[in-house]
Amino acid sequence: LSVQRNDEDLDYGPTVIVEHHPEDGPVFATLYGHLDGEVLDRLVPGAAIAAGDLIGRFGERTENGGWPPHLHFQVYLDRFGDSGNLAGVASPARRAVWTAVSPDPAVLLGLDSCAAREPSSEELLRERRAHFCSSMSISYARPIQMVKGRGTTLFDAEGRAFLDAVNNVPHVGHCHPRVVAAGRRQMALLNTNTRYLGEALVRYAEKLRAKLPDHLEVIYFVSSGSEANEVALRLASAATDGATDMLVQEHGYHGHTGNTVSRSHYKFAGKGGFSAPSDVHVVPLADPTRGIHRGPDSGQKYVAEVQAALDRLAAEGKRPRGILAEAIIGCGGQVVPPNGYLKGAFDAVRAAGGVAIADEVQVGFGRVGTHFWAFEEQGARPDIVTMGKPIGNGHPMAAVATTARIAEQFAGGMEFFATFGGNNVSAAIGEAVLDVIDDEGLMENARRVGAHFFERMAPIAKRFPFIADVRGRGLYLGVDLVEDKESLAPDRAAAQYVAGRMRDKGILISTDGPHENVLKIKPPIIFTLAEMDRLVSALEEIFGESPFQQS
Ligand code: PMP
């Protein structure tokens, strides 16, 4: 018997190798992974064990103390009698050596073959291209085949660990055990819809409401951010006697469905776009760095742009339906509007008879650190808030909150029913996400780790002339790269280079903005100070590499 502890970052846990001495056959070894530590601690390497002895349990203990019936054992053929020195897991580079040392044990088991299929990303990509539309994008020129996620780490098919600083949907960490347990438990119990009474859904709605400003009393549950914005648009219409004219932000994004894509300037004015319907009015991106008005005090100038759009409508005798706005514009390049903008814009629209919709699909749920919602951080008062992405930590769910008055105006006789919205499993998962955010102090973590990013980036931004701006709130961050600080000419190639090199270093970030020159950093909000240090140090090293020094 031998017990190995695997310290590599492959996350396979300790392993046990048992050497079998059958009376009527060759000696062989079996190898067990993912075992229970308590049992392992009682095992002494080298000890003899009898048939039937407990050598371990598979898997980790579940929340309620049980054992999940999963995971694996491995059977080894060991040509050199070298038991106790076998690779439970080998890196791809060592695969050929290990398969030579330990040939296919199919002979022993009477199977055709146990040879693991070589993970082939090329093959997957080919099949994907054959069956999916060409406009479905994939990250990186050499795409990554992800097979497992845990916390802030993603593992690819070759066992490589990546620090995830780009996926904000797994808000409280990939596969958070409490969220997984809540979903698994509820899935095994009941999953129906909102036409039945359910205590969990009511309790969850209460908890969600408690996070929102008091005036937002009514919640609608749906399944995606796009769907949430569709409902918000319908609510706004109901609240304005059927008005249709909508103000939207330059470079804003609100979804892929008919009504949302045509209210997403980022899409309709972008590649493969179309002209927006005549009742969609784009207000300038309130970007204090490279927008039409600049500087920290430009907020009121951008509010005046909103007012001008409202005045134009008024001159035509039209009432606005409302404004649809992200508090921090993600696709626009992590743009934080100047002080007073969002509040002023929302108030102006309301004063003109329209409805203010805050799209918190990206930035809600404590990500900005100081406040649970990004609109709160800007002192704005929305009439409707839409939520998605992080709300279910990856489970497809979304929600809309509004005032009792608007909900009443919308009610108007027609049933509101979304098949999956507010189903029992979503309610359980949504509640678990809120509980984890609170119990683990994750909003405060986002604040602290985000502040650390700015602290560490300040001297770096001074040192490298191609960094025009370091911006964001909490763990929703951006670094604006330029060819030249004076002209602010965006440097898309530099941003691509940095994102690619970060991947080489095992860290995932992305690029965005109208010129794709902004490094986008939006990790799960459990991201630690040490992980942020690793990320910033990697950025700093890359900024010092030759492509930058030549430019
Ligand atoms: N609003 C914003 C701000 C978003 O970022 C997104 C998704 N990127 C959506 C809405 C649409 O959400 P979904 O993809 O879940 O429909």
C-alpha cells in the first residue's frame, strides 16, 4: 500500500496505490484518487491490507455529510515493479513516457481498450465549426478546452490551471459548493413553475428585494439578461401609456433578442449591424477619458446631452418611454461615467415622463464593492432594475424589479408567465448565491481587492507611457492602452498581445471597448489579494516585454 499526496495544481487530491497479489494471477496495482482524508490518515504506507478492508471513500464530503457516488479509480500495469512511484496524473508532455511505462491494462480487465482519448481541441473546433454558426465567437486563436472549474480556477483538458479574471458570471466562484448543493438538492426534490405556491421562491424574492432600494417592490423572474430587458421595455411602455421612444447609451449592450439588440448601440452600430428603429435615440457615451466631454466634472455636460435628446422628442410632441442604461458601460470599455451623470440622466428622463431602467446584468450583486448595485454607487434612482449573469452563478436565471405602481400599470389583464422564470431550482440557487455573498463578505472583498488593484497599478501606469487610463469599480476593471497618451490613439494590437501573453502565463482576461484596446478584468468576486498580486505582476512583466519597448 502506498499513499501519495499530490501537490500539483491538478486538484486530484491524495491517491492510494494498492498492490494486489492474487493467488492465481500476476501482481497488479490499482490506484485510487479523490479520497476521503479521514480514512487516508489511518492508512500506513507499506501496510498489508486484506480483501474487503476500507481504504478510502471517493469524493468530497457533501454539505449534509454524505458522500457523492462519483469519481474514479485507475488500474495500472507496472512493467518495472515500481509500485508507489506511479503518476496518478501526468502532464501532456510526459504522456508518452508514462504510457510506455504503464501500458493499457485492458488485457487484465478483459476490455477492448482503456486508452484515454487524446484530448483534441482541433477536432472539437472542427466539429463545432460544422454544426454552429460562424458568428459564434471563441476566445483565443488557440481555443481552450475547459473541463472543470473551481473557485477562481479553470482547468483545461490537459490539466492546466488558469486563474480566471474574466468570467463574472460565476460570481461567487466556479461551482461554489453551497450553490451546487442547493441546486442539486432542489433538482432531486421538485422543479415546477410559479403557478404553484412555493415558500422558497417567496423567501428568495424577499431576500432579493431587501438588497434593492425600498421603492422597488415587485420582482419578475425570467431566464436571461435579454429577457429581463425585454420585460423592462414592456414595463416602461405600460408605465408611459404605450410610448415607444427609448434613449439608449452609445456602446451600450442589453441583449440578443429583437427588442434588446435594436436597443444595443454596441450591436446595431457595430460589425454586421443595422440601422436602429427610428424610436431609438442614442445618447453619447459619458466617457470622461475619451468622450465628447472630458474630465471628472463633465457629468452635467453629458446630462445636458440627455436633456437635448428629450427636448427633441418634446418638440415633436412625443413622450419618452424611458432610458436604458448600464451604470458602468462594459462593452464600451469599462467606462465609469463622471460624477452626477447617471443620477442626472435618470432624473431628467423621469421629469420628461419617461422611465429609468438600470441594466445591472453585468455589474450588480456587490461587484462594485462599496454598494450592492452599481447605480447606487452613482446615487441614481432607477424605476426598473434588470439583473442576470451573476444572479445564479452560472445557472440561467434573471430578474426584473420595479415599483408597485409600474407593476400595477403593467398588470392590465394579461397573464405574466415565463415557463422557467422563478422555478424551484432557480429560486434555491439564487438564494444560495445571495447567502454566499453575505456570509463570505464578498462585497467587501470586491472593494478591498479592487482597491489593491488600483494601488498596485498606480506606479505601473506612471511608468509605462502606453497606459492611458486605469478605471473601474470594485472588481469591474479596465486598463486603456494607447499608442500615444496625447492623442489617445487606441492600441488594439497591444491589448491583444497582453491578453494572449496573460493566457500564456495562465491568467484569463479579455479585451473590449469600441476600439478593443481596453483590458477587461472582472473575476469572480472571491478573487483574493494574492491572486490580484499575481495578475498585476504578470501585467507588469508583460508591459516590460519587447513589443512595448519598440513602440
Ligand atoms: N445586459 C448587459 C449589460 C449584458 O452585459 C448582457 C450580456 N452580456 C445582457 C444584458 C444580456 O444578457 P443575456 O446574454 O443573459 O441575455
